[in-house]
Amino acid sequence: MSRAPAAARGARLVQRVSSTRAFARIAPHVVPALDRAVHRLTRGKVLLSARMLPGLVLTVPGARTGRPRTTPLACMPEGEAEGAWILVGSNFGRPGHPAWTANLLARGGEAVVNWRGRDIPVRATLLEGEDRARVWEAALAFWPPYAAYQRRVERQIRLFRLERR
């Protein structure tokens, strides 16, 4: 009987913990703040949460104020070229849609991402129908805790495709 490598066991443990309600209460207050601080200190080179999942920093004007809002987010790179990403508006399995999703919708999807230390102008598209269903299945394979997040909320978790402008 072979045992899973330590990295695989560690990844499963992180997934189990991130699926809990306690994580959903605490993480939104801790993870983004740490990511912002480290990202700023390293001049865009490091995101702590990207040690678990690929990550980027999204900057989009606020829906009401128009002021730039910067949010570190997990992402699912799409395709082989570094030019498209999927963002999952899970909000850690909390009830409301995350503010960054409303900002993208209000601003016609125009945004900038910082990916591996480079600023890249993007256009975000809210996924719907069959495209959303296909991407949702890929997202669940990529990060299984998304299923637990969806079970906890009544809203449909928003999925966005970001592509270079």
C-alpha cells in the first residue's frame, strides 16, 4: 500500500480546512490583507496565497466611487499562453457576491491584473449557460472546495473569464 506524497496530503488538508465555515468567517479578513501587504512589499512579485493556488491582483474601478479597488484573488489560468484567467466569485462560501464582481459588472469588465509582477489590461466576461457549466466543472476539478462553497449559498457563484485587451 503506497502512501500519498507529503505535498498531496498537505494539499488535501488545505482543501479540507478551506471548505469549513470557520475558514469562511476568518479567511476574508486575513488572507487578502496578508496578500496585499506581501504583494506591495515585494513590488508585485509575491502573493502568499499563490503558494496554494495561482493568484493575481485585480484592479477595477469601484461601482459607486470609481476609485481603483485592488483585490488579490485566486485564479485558474486558462490556455497555455498567459493571457486568460478564470475568476471564481466564491466569497469563501459566504452569502453575498464579492464586491469585485459587482465592480467588474458595473465597469463593463474593464480592469487590470497584476500577474507575476506585470500589469496587464484585461476585459472580463461573466460566464453563463453552457460555457459557465463547462468552466464550473473545470473549477471544481481545479479546487474542490468550490463545491462546498456553492452548497452553503443560495446564489449562483459568478464565474468570469479575463482576457488580455
